[in-house]
Amino acid sequence: WDCTALTDISVTDSVECIHKYAFSGTGYLNDKANWDNGFLYLGTLLIGADKDKIAADCRLYSKTTLVAAEVFKGFKITSVYLPDNLKYINEYAFYNCDGITDVDVPASVIVIGTEAFSGCGNLEEITFNEGLVEIHAKSFAYLPKLTGIQIPGTVDFIDQTAFYSSGVTDICYGNSKAEW
């Protein structure tokens, strides 16, 4: 943070979490040559996005393996395409993106961080695929239109507040809805 002389950063794709402000004020973040159509990447890790350049129909690059904390916080996006390579959605990644109505979480995603989709007030449908392992605190909190979810059997950690103050009345865990 605030390392203005830091212009070259290398990280491996095995990084699981990048917290907010990790690269704020660095020369890397401030160099417009590092930005591509409103996105800022470190290899496959999405660490920044420009509100003014991201379309309402947000499509992450297929190379994306991680969305860093707060990248899209408060953006006016209506839909988001999560690529098949994505593994980690960090804390507050899509916080208060209330234009989003549905999310299809690819099978490659293994962790959904704290309040990742919290406050997306119009989110009505979430599709979780086999492979998801962890759903952290308030990941899907304050979603009054979300009424039912099906959680795959691969999930072994769900924080007690994961769906806090949402409209969820029906939860199926593992197997198919028909089997329940």
C-alpha cells in the first residue's frame, strides 16, 4: 500500500486471497498501461476494475482464477460472467451490486469469501456447482429476493451467517432437488 515506486509485481496463481488495498497507491496500479478494458490483472488474478469502463454485462476474462477483495464493490452491473478457471471470490468482491439478479458459480470455484455477494438486493437465483468447498460469513446476506438454494455435497464449510437476513426459506444440501 502506497509503494509508489512499486511498478512490477509477480505472484503465483496459487494465491488464494488478496485483501482490499493490497496494491493501492502503487506504481503498478497507477500505470494505465497495466489496465486492459477496465480490468487490472496480476497474471490470472483480477485485482482492480474501473467503474467507468466496465459494462453492465460484466464478462471476466477466461484466464481469471481469483477476484480480489472489493473489486466490483458497488458497481452498477446487471450480470456477471464467471469463467471456468475461477477458484476464489474474495471478500466483498461484488458487495452491493444490486443490479445482479442471478449468479452461476462455476464448478472451479472452491471459496466464496466474506460478504462476496452481500447486499445484491435483486439477486434472486444462485446456482452452485459441485466443487464448491467453502461459503464464508454473510457471503449472500441481505438478499430478500433469494428464497431457495441448493448446496452441492462438496461444500464442507458454511458460515452460520452465510445467508443472513436473506429471503431463503428452502435449502437443499447435497444430491439433487428431486432426491430431497
